[in-house]
Amino acid sequence: MFDKEYLKKIEAEKKRWEETTLKERLAQGKEMRDSFKTDSQIEVNRLYTPLDLEAVGFDYLNDTSWPGEYPFVRGIDPVMYRAAPWVMMQYSGFGSAEETNRRFKFMLSQGASSFAIALDLPTHKALDSDDPVAEGEVGKVGVPIDSLKSLEAIFDGIPLDSIKMFVCVGMSTGPIILALFLSLAEKAGIDPRRFGLFMTNESLMEFACRGTQFTTPAGHFRLSADVVEYCARNYPNFSPLQLCGYHTREAGCTAIQELAFPLANCITYIEEMTRRGLSIDDYAGNFSWFFSSSLELLEEVAKYRAFRKIWANIAKNRFGAKNPKTMHARIMIYTGGSHLTRRQPYINIVRTTIQALSSALAGVQFMNLSSFDEAYQTPTEEGATIAVRTQQILAYETGVTKTVDPLAGSYYVETLTKKIEDAVYDYLQRIENMGGAVKAIEKGFYQSEIAEQAYRYNKEIETKERIKVALNEFLTDQEVKVASLKYDPDAEKKTIAAVKELRKERDNNKVKQALENLRKALKGTENAMPSIIEAMKAYATVGEVGAVIREVYGKYEEGMVRF
Amino acid sequence: MQRAIRILIGKPGLDGHDRGAKLISRVLADAGVEVIYTGKFQTPEQIVAAAIQEDVDGIGLSILSGSHMTMFKRVQDLLREKKAEDIVLFGGGVIMPGDIPKLEQMGVDRIFPPDTPTSKIVEYVKSIPDRKK
């Protein structure tokens, strides 16, 4: 990038600086530690200069290039936020369908452009609210969805096509969620091609982390793949798969692993789609990627830049993508909750601001912010509003949206971007050497790697090698009182009553037939989506469909571990 | 020589987040405690049965899903029913401060909120033989 002679001059000058100015300064007092590392253990030098750009082979035209063009390091859109800020979302859902509906309406009124629907645990695990195992869990971490009737209540007064896009989570419930939304659209007379449903639907990762699976890996993988294929052939406006690094990062892994794990999983899905006769351009442009924005500001910026480049390269050069859209990594982030503290909760607002800032500087497409009170409870209205306001301040008051990829060219950020890129390819190769994502997860590789990093992090906290404000340093005696989220104490009872009522009032013959058809479809090799849709349209419950899936593919059980 | 303290770490209910449970298990094992981690998706019945079978001194429950009032009560009731109340019940997770005294009244010996240094939990577990009735 720089003239060779000029670089030699810089090198000589650097030496001079080290032997004079720096040496004098260090004689007066040492630095805090002998070695500084990023959150992901990458060595951080005292100073970065054009020499470092040279060292990592920085090449503007060939490597970095232009926003909206391969390899998309600078962004997937040529103008980025100058056209519109990222989509401001809020992860919401709790109590009951009615309460969730109210919260959605409130968030939309406060300027959130979209929302991500949080499901409760029984729904994630394809269990009905009145299942004995669901006791105490209904409506706690998200909204209970027992059937199409629940979804109708959640979207009451919110036409599906009135919001450009929204997310419904559920790593294992992908097919059920897809079926529910298609049924809802049909009932409301809305063409499903008029709204952008984003589904998570990535069940492979459940077995490594997160853990809301409800049947065996084989069953889940077949169903996740069925969703991807069905959408590719019928609803290319939907996003049928969201590869996730978020959960593994929250469980403790590094930024490198956070990128490598979902990439390895994605390769498995691509190979499956190829087996099903699809080419990567048929579907992968509709994928999205979900990451956890951490606190190490500049590493996070480099992380997202590196990721875009890696995905573009894999899509184009490994899998032959021709359409630039396929090579775009559409990135959704959540500010990682693991970085927040329980004590002095209001300082979490500062943390989420920095996490969101890194994401804005990196050019992500969608953001969800944690609420300051997440260590206590599902967010209150106050907490959720502050989270949206934080995004609005970043978008409208800081000026970071006025130019594309503002940190490009920074000696440090460009060096980090390259280092992360190299490290991710290396790590990905390790997973490939094991036989790919499925084998690696079966062997417990992801799990043990994640647990190892979580252990290291904890040691750093215990020894104060890592300072965490209001956790191991800068404590106060006062306990801050946080306003409780007012749960309707009868929400679980009401939801249970509603599902029991549903089973009486629907056409049970239709349901029986639909479930029988589903059983047949699952045992066969054809795409199971049409029969899942038929079942949800007939008001089969989530638990009934789950039961058929478990019957055909088996229950998932975990074994005991001795430490 | 006194036998090593035996602890069952359990994840009751549907919550799949096990970073804390696994970390606590390993940190306790580092300190010489014999730890059995049940894995996810355990019912209170399974947890208590395993605790009795493994002849543990204490059960630590990890609950982040908000179902702690239900889960702790069921485990405590089962321990009473099976005449295994000498097994000390403790735990942690995402639990509102207001619920902690209620859980203690129920018979839970100690609740560790998020942010508790793991060294404090090790200290507590090591004191369990002295706390047993």
C-alpha cells in the first residue's frame, strides 16, 4: 500500500521513537501489564502503524474493496445507514398472547421498527401449556404459543404485512413456526409474499449450546432442512435460517469461535441443500446471521468486517455463488447479556450502548438491545424503551451513520480484521478435519471448547486479571431496587384453560387426520412442511405436532456427567 | 480420612442454559468436591432420585427460566417425602431478590444470585458437612 522506501523510513523512525520517547516514558513508570490481549485472546500491540498494514498484506483494491461489492468487508450496501439506520428491534414476549400483543403495540408506538418474538420454554420444546412438564414455565421467558389461535391473539390489530420484517425465534420449532405464520396469513387473507418472516430454525446448534431441542439430531436436521427447502421453492421472501454465533458466545466462547461454529453448521446445511438439488443461489441469500455484540469495542467492529469477507469468500469460491446477494452476510445482533451485571443495574445501559455502538460502526443490519434489568427478569416497559432509545440516539445523534465503514483504514482495526479472518479459517479447518459440524458436536468438541473458555473467563474474574465494574471491583453497599415486571399471576392458568377449550371446540376429526398425515410424511422422505401446515391450519396444538415428531424420531435425553 | 463432599448439580425444567451449572461443577471439582451434574431437562423427581442414589450431601439447582418457585418447592417436597431432608438444597440463577426469602422459608438453604464469585460457592459447599442436621 505504501511505497517500500517510505515504509523503511517509518520502520527506522519507529525504532527511534522506541529508543527515545518511549524509553523515557517507560523509565518513569511501567505499563499495567506485560502483555495486552483482546477479549478473544489476540495480542494487542502498544501501537499500530502502516507497517502493520503491510505485515498483514492489506490491499485496498483486492481485499477491502468497496461497500456493496465482493468481498463486502466495508458493508453489504453501497450507502449503508445514509439511506436508513439499521432495523431497530426489541426482543419481546411474555405472560400471555394478549400481554405480548400489548407489548408489541407499545414498542411499535415508541419507534421500534420491528420486533423479535420471544417464545416461552414449553413452546420452544413443542409442549403444550397444560403439559405437566410445563408447570411453572408457561409465559416466563417468552410468549406461550399453543396453536394458531395463540398467534391470532399475538397479532391482533397488527396486520402481518404492516411490518416490513420481524423475527420469530425458535431454533428447534422452525417448521412449526413457519406453518403457523402461513396459516395465519391464509386466514387473514394476506399473501405471505407481502411480509418478511425471519426464522431462526437452526437446530444443529441446539445440541452444542442453548438446548431447547425436543427430538434427536436426525429429526431436527431433517425438519430444519425441510423449512429451508420449502421456503427456497415457495417463499424466497422469508428468511428460513439464521445461523447463530450468539449463543455460543454467551456460553463463553471467543469471537473467533463465535464466527467459526455457525459457519461450520452452515456448510452442513449447504451440503444438504445440494443433495436436495438446490444451488446456493436458490436460498443462501435469504439466510441471516445472529451474533452477540460484546464490549471489546474495536474487536467487535473487526469481527463483523472479517465475517462479511469470510462468508462472501466461502459462498463464492467454495460453493460457486453467482448472485452477489448470496454472498451478503445479513447480520443481526443482540447485545450480549452475559456482559451485564446484576448489581448497579443502571450501568448496564452504558454497556449496551457500547455494544450497540460497535455494531453500528461495523455496519450490521438489525439490532436488539438488552434491557438494563435483564439479570433480574424479563424486561419492563421502561427497560425496553431505554433499549430502543439507545439505538435511536446512536442513529440520530452520534454521526456514525453519516459515512460508510468509518473505521476502515485504521491500522489497528484493519490488522485485527485480518487476524480474526485468519484465525477463523484455521478454526474452521479444525472442525472440518473432524468431519464437519455434526461430527464435531457429536464428539462434544464445540461444548468442551466453549466450557473451557467460560472457565478461563471465570478464573480471570476471580483473580481480578479481568476487572468487571460492579462485579469484582467498584462495588457499593446499596442494593438498587429495580421495578418488577408485573406478570399477570393468572396468565399460566388462563393460557392452560384456553388450550383445553381449543381442543373441545375445533374439528377433532380434521386434526386427527392431519396428525396421521404428518406421521406418514415424517416417516417418508418428502418435505414434511405441507403436512405440518395442514395440521396447524386445523388447529392442532404445538404439543400434538411435537408428540408426533418425537414419536417418529425419538425423544432427546441427556446423560449425567461426573466431574 | 473424611469422605469427600458429594454434590449433585441439577438443571430442572426446560431451561437449556448450562454455562453456570457446568462452570460451578468444574470449579467445585477443582476444590476436591465430587460432583455429579445431571444434564439438562431433569424433572424434580429425577433430580431427587439421582441425589438419593448417589448419596450426595447437597443438591445445587441452576434455574434461569423464572420457574424457581415451582421447582425448588417440588424438590424440597420430594426430599421431605422420601425422608431425605438431610440433603442440603441450594442453588442459583435468575432469581428476583424478593423471591430469595420466600425460597429460604421453603427450606432452601442458600440462593446465590448472578454475580456471586464462584469462590464463595466453593466456600459454602465445603461448609455443608458442618451444616447438616
